[in-house]
Amino acid sequence: MLWVALELPALPLQIAERAGASADAWVISEGTAQRPTVACANEAARRAGIREGQAVAAAKALAGELKVLERDPAAEVAALERLAAWAGQFTPMVNVEAQGIVLEVESTMRLFKGHAQLTAEILKGVRELGFRATLGVAPTPLAARLMARAEARGLQVRSCLDPRDLRTRLADLPLFLFDWPAETLARLTDLGVLRVKDILELPYDGLSRRFGQSVVLSLERLLGNVADPRRPYVPPPSFRSRIELPAEAEGVEALLFPLRRLLVEFEGCARGRGAGVQQLALVLEHGRKTRTRVALEFASPERESDFILAIAREKLGRLQLAAATIALSLRAEALIPCVPRNAAWLPGAQERAIERDRLIERLAARLGRDRVFGIALANDHRPEKGWKPGSDPRRLNRGLTPRRPVWLLQRPQRLITDDGHPSMQGMLEFVAGPERIEAGWWDGEEVSRDYYVASNPLGETYWVYREHRDPAAWYLHGVFS
Amino acid sequence: MLARLPGVWRGGELEHAVHATVPTGHAALDRELPGGGWPLGTLSEVLHDGVGIGEVGFLSGALARASGDDRLVAWINAPHVPYAPALDQAGVPLDRCVVIRPQSSEEALWAAEQALKSGACGAALLWLSNVKNQYAWLRRLQMAAEAGRAMAIFFRSTADEALSTPAHLRVVVSRENGELKVRIPKRRGPPLSSFVGLHDLRGYRPLQVGAVPRILTVVH
């Protein structure tokens, strides 16, 4: 087995800065309400001299104006779980741990053309999500985690693919990387046991007596001598994620960057489940409980973030936002199985159909659904009812109908007549006709007309008619363009 | 000597096979078009005055072919909704037609650009007048048409003939004595100074003898 561990150092800070870093100094506090301490400090706060572990009161003395946010462990777990759901696209075996996740990749490595490609892909994806992560690759999950942690602390560790190399690769890692109790670590330090190689030289029975069975067990798991079973994370059936903006965003453009992060997260999550959505709900939160809902709808299941972003951009572009936006959330209730498309050498009918659907969605998103439509024949002899909006691949066998004009006026236009003869920018001359159309007596919209093709001296050709009951009145109905 | 070298183009020749083309269905017109047909993957202009001289109809053969391979024909900002029975008669597949009715010229140009570059359209037809930065926009459409290998046709007034254009093909159509006259002031190659006459009114049923409407009589 081969494991990849992702470590997200300073996770509370990362969650808060996901939609962009703020220029103001702020810290995240933890500990008791009486004496809170600094858990994480942002870049501006660190420049002011604030360090992790300081009392918040001391930190406030260092920075003029310091914003203090309380640490939210539930939000951290939620963020890691969503990261795990996103990582489901790489392997079905993803496990959530404190400060990170581990993935079992042996079974899917071939799909991603080797571990180097795979880890590069994972790191790139994590960056697109708006997170920073360090990564460790090893035959046991614990070793991978240790390596990722070591890298987070600036130590260089080479990936380990072969279990036989594991002992030597781990030898120089410091013991404080383990999740052992502080007391255990302090006593080991007193004994001069600082590195993995030091502790591996000690007899297990002695270690077990002094420090407890758990230390020995973790060493055995580290080396792969004892199984380290993990339960894969099972994501919830629906997707929801939320991102807070670093500052109030006035326009729509500023929302696109954080929205992209949410969509990348959604894409990974949907990909992991082989699913897509036809409906996505995007909510812009404006504060004071006002919000704007934007529904994104697709003809076929979609998950590609770039495409959805393009649609959302058009939708958002049409909005008049009443207030500045402070947070975005994205929700997908019904994840529908979505068959992945094969990259084809020559695009076939399926790809064409997808391209067509996507173009029409993109146009409809900006122009409105009623402004983009197909046209089809309708089975009615009345010219105005001879077509209908929509798509209908059936062809109606009409027999030999005389030629019809390319443009049909929405309402027939009464023509000026000169001594009973119709004219339209000059006297009309009849070219063909008459064609009698009598239909519609059954539904009260009866027509009984004689149609003629007529052209004027400018060479413009029209389709004109007159009614039986009023033969003096001529109407223009179509234009032969 | 020079004449025998391949790849040397002489001023009097039409350029061949630079762009893919589709036959228009009018042999006389195809002969005058570089590549022997209406060009795909480039912007072309049809200049006409008034509606109803057959400025769309003479392209129906090309549109029918451009919609092959499952590609769409987009009607953008057309003066009226294209009439389905007429397109059906002209052989343009209706289930490939999409009508786009934008509310402003910006929307129309945006829609045309999207349609062209998507690759989903075999042809996009655009009607628009009075656009700001027209040349720059047409240039964008030209590039979009290249990217999507689509036929882009811009319908404009003959009054614009003096304006320069990034389009590779410009034709002016007019009707005289029942015949559609096509002039080609711009193409890849020397401009065509004479006219091509198209008898495109075939298919009209000739006027029946005695059927010339007598005014003020009820015809039954």
C-alpha cells in the first residue's frame, strides 16, 4: 500500500484567508476565556511581532488594532471533511485526521501515471481550493503523516515508495512530530532520545513499561509491522460549502475568485462520486440576514468548474446587487450519476451535442431563456401557426407546398392600396398565386385567404394576401429574404 | 519559370484552399468565390438594401451544408423570426436552427462571438446596424469564426460599402428584373467588377392564367 498524507499547517488561519488575505492584523485565539492565547496569527500580525502561544492581551499590546477571532474546531473539521470529499476524486480511501487527510493511492496510482504526477496533481488542486498543504508519501499512513509534518516544519524528506527504505528515511525525523502526550515527549528528551532512530534502538518491552503500550503500537504502525486500519470518509449525499470574503465585495467581479474555489471543491467532490448536477444554488450573503439566491441550471449533469463559472458569471452579470456581499455559499442537493466523457480524437455526435447544449445554456444565462429558442414545424395550414418555438426533429410531410417566405411577420400588416391595387414602396406586381388557404374553422380562428407572391419595383418580394370576406383589403404577411 | 513555381501567387488568381468552403448551390457564384464556395472559418459580409430581395435565400444551400456534422445555425438579431416552413423548404435542418433575440447591440455581438467560437455552430448570421467600434468588433468576430471554423455572415446596408472591413469576403446583392445580382467588391483575390446573376426564384409556382387578381371581385 502507498499512502499520501496532506498536512494543512495553521488550518484556522487558512480557512479564514481562503477567499483572500487581509491587510489588517488579526489573530485566532484559543484556550480559556480568562486567558486566551494566540493560536494563529496572520502575516500582518506576525510582522508586528506576534507569535503563536502568546497571550492575546500581550499580542494586543504589540499591534495597534488587532482583530481577534475565536478558534472554531467544528469549522476546521468541516473544512477537512470537505477536503476529503474533494480528494475522493483521487482514491476511494480517504481518511480525515487532525490537521490533514491521508489518501491510499496504490490502487489508483496507475491511473494518474505514477506517484510524481499524482502528487503534483493533488498539490495543484489544493492550491486551487485556496489551501496550503505539505505532503508526505510513504508505505504506511503514519509514516506519510510524519513526513508531511516534517515538511511543514521545513525539514527535507524524500518520498518513500519501498517499505524496505522506510527505516532509513524516517531515521532522522524528530520525535515531536508524533501525536504523543507532551509528558512522554519531555521524558524522552530528558533521556536524550530525540529522533526516530534513537527510539527504534530501545527495546520495546522497556518502552512499553515506561511510556505505555500506545507508544510501541504507534512505532509498529509506523514501520508497517502492525496493521493500521482506516475507515474511509463517506461524504454526505448532498454538497454544501461556504466561503467568507476577506472584505465586503461591492461588485460581482470580486465574487468570481472565491466562487471559483467553491466550484473547484464541488468538482472534485462530484468527480469522486462519478456524479454531476443539473441544479446548483448559489447564495450571496449580504449581512443582516439579507441574501441573494442565484439558481444555476443545466440541461445535462455538469460538474466542470470552468464551465459552471462561465455560466455563473453571466447570471451574476445580470444581477443588480442591493448590498455588498460578505460570504458565498454553494449548495447541490441532487447529485446525479454522470458518465465521464472520453476524450475523442475526432469529436463525435455526443461531443457535438454537449457543445450545443453548453452554448445554448451560456447564451440563455445572459440573454434570458425566452430569447434563445429553436424553431420547428407545426402541423397547421394557417401560416402563422405553421411553426412553433422549440426543437422537434420530426419532419412533417406537407406534400408540395408553394414556396414560403424566410421572414413571416408576427402580425400581418395592412397595405396601402392605390385604386384597389396594393403597394409597398411602389406598386406590387404579382409573381405567383393565388394560393388559397382555408383552415382553422374548427377552433374559432378561421382564416380563408388568397396568398400571392408579389414584388415591388425595388425587387423586394413579399407574401401578401387578402381575405375572402373583404377582398379590398390587402395584407403583407411575409418577406422573401 | 516563376509561373511554374508552386506556392507563388499571382495577382490575378483567386486564392485556393486556404479556408474550407461550402458550395452555395449556385454554380455561377461558386466559380467566383475563392475555394469554390462560401468560406467557413471566416467572417463574410452581405450588403443589401431593404429586406426581401433574397439576401438570405441565396445562402440557403450554404447554410444547409454548414449545418451538416450536427452543427447549429444561429440567427442572431434577425429582423423577424425565421419562418420554419421556408427554411424546411430550403433544406436547412430546423432542429439545427437556434434563434437568438438579444436586446442590445452589445448582447448581439457577444452572442455572435460566443456562438462562433464555441465550435457548436456551423454558421452564425448576424443583423446589426449602428455599432460603436464596429471595426474592432468585426475583427473579434473574424477571430471567433477562425477559432470555431464557422461560417460568420454579417448583414449590413450597402451604404457601408465605403467602410473598410476585416471580413475576407464582401458581397453586394441587389435584384434586377427578377434576377439576383451579386457583386463581390472584396474577396481573396482581385475584386469582381461585373455581376453574377442568380436565378434564385425557381420554385415559385407560375401565376395561373386568368388568376391575376381582379380587384374588388371576390375570388372563389
